[in-house]
Amino acid sequence: MKKTFIITIVCAVLCTLLSACGGQQTVDFGYTGDCTWTLTRSGGIYTLTIEGSGEMGDYGGRNGDLPPWWAYFRFITNLKIKDGVTSIGQQAFSGIRNLTSVVIPNSATSIGDFAFVGLENLTTVTIGNGVTSIGDFAFSGTGLTSIIIPNNVRTIGNSAFSSAENLTSVTIGNGVISIGNSAFSSAENLTSVTIGNGVISIGERAFGGTGLTSIIIPNNVRTIGNFAFSFAENLTSVTIGNGVVSIGDFAFARTGLTSVTIPNSVRTIGLGAFDSNVRITRR
């Protein structure tokens, strides 16, 4: 009895010392889809780790299900998603306000809708080379300053990076086929965009209200959606590729353009696609 009591006291003292010295402690753990999650604490730093082989769970939606780590959102500062995880769950991390950086592993093939929405302190994201789709509103309203979208990505969802007010630079890989509606809209400080050569369609309002000064639309693009670049008031230079077939309604309305050259491939130019003062020539 005495021996057991002494062992208990020693364990308690060791735990106290580990905590005081910053030793790692497990706070909580469980499952998310095919993966596991573990929340650890080292000193005052809380780290959420997702690992396993397979998909994470999805949250939100009609049922309004909350991620199992919801109760700790205000404490979590670090996120580790380990190689082997194949999808980032819908609305999985949207409440982790103190998160500043994320690395999406190469094993992941998709980033779910609303996965990181509204994380104003999230300034850095590295997207793994295995990702093929970025969901709707995935990074909307975040604090990202720049983003490189790898060549394996095929689709950028609706409003995926919208209202990311600190975003200044975007590089879209050559594998991307479609840029969703409002994908980068209202990213008012976005001044530099490189559109990959594989893009076929630019969605409605995709770059509306951005700070772009110039844009080159590659030859592979076929359609430019309604309002695609509208209210990009600093936009003074546009190069439209030879493959473009249609330019949507108000696509370049309320920009800084004074002239534009439209290739002979263009068959339809929508209502108010260019402001009345823009000089249009054909080539």
C-alpha cells in the first residue's frame, strides 16, 4: 500500500515537472473518418495532429456536425497533417483562429469546402503535389499573402480564395482546367496572377474586385465568364489568348482599360463586356 502511494506521488511530481519544463502531454484524441487525431500540449503550445491512411471526416453541411476537436479551437496554434492522409475534410479547421501556417501533404488529393475559411491569421499554405481539387470557400477570408497552386490541381472551387485581403500574388499551375466563380474575388490587394496554360474556363467574377494591373489570358482558355474581371479598377493591360471563344457580360466592366485587342477566335462578346470608352481592335 505504501509502495503504491509513493509511486503515485512520484508520477504526479514527474507530470508536474514535464508540464513546467514544456514536456509534451496528450490532451485528447479520437477518430476523424479513416484517420486519427491527437491534441498535444507542450507548455502553452497546443498542436493538433491528423494521421493515418485514408480520408478525414467531413463536417458542417446539413447536419451541422462539429469536428471532434471543436472544444479546443481557441487553444490550437499548430496543425500537423501527416503523409498518408488523402483528403482534408469539409469545414475541418475553419474555427482555428490562431493557426498561422499549414502544410498539405503530397498524399492528399482534395481540400474540402470551407476547410480553412475565415482564418485571418493563416498567412502561409503549402499545397502538396498530390492535390487535384480545392473546394468551395476553402481558403476564403484567410490572411494568405501568396499562393502557389501546383500542376496536379485540376479545379479551383467557387470562392476558394475570395476576400483574402492580404493576398498579393497567385501562381496557377499548368494542370488547372477551371477557375471557379468568384475564386479570387474581392482579394483587393491581389496585383500579380499567373494563369497556367491548361486553364480552359475562367468563372464568373473570378478576379472581380482585385488589385490587378495586368493579366495574360493563355491561348488554351475558351471562356471568360460574366464579370470575370469587373471592378478591377487598376487593370490597364489585358492580353487575350488566341483560343478564347466567348467573353461574358460585363467581363471587364469598371476596369482601368482604355484599349484592348481581341483575337479573331472570339465569337461572342457579352453585354457591357468593356466600358464604352475602351478602344477595341481585332487581330
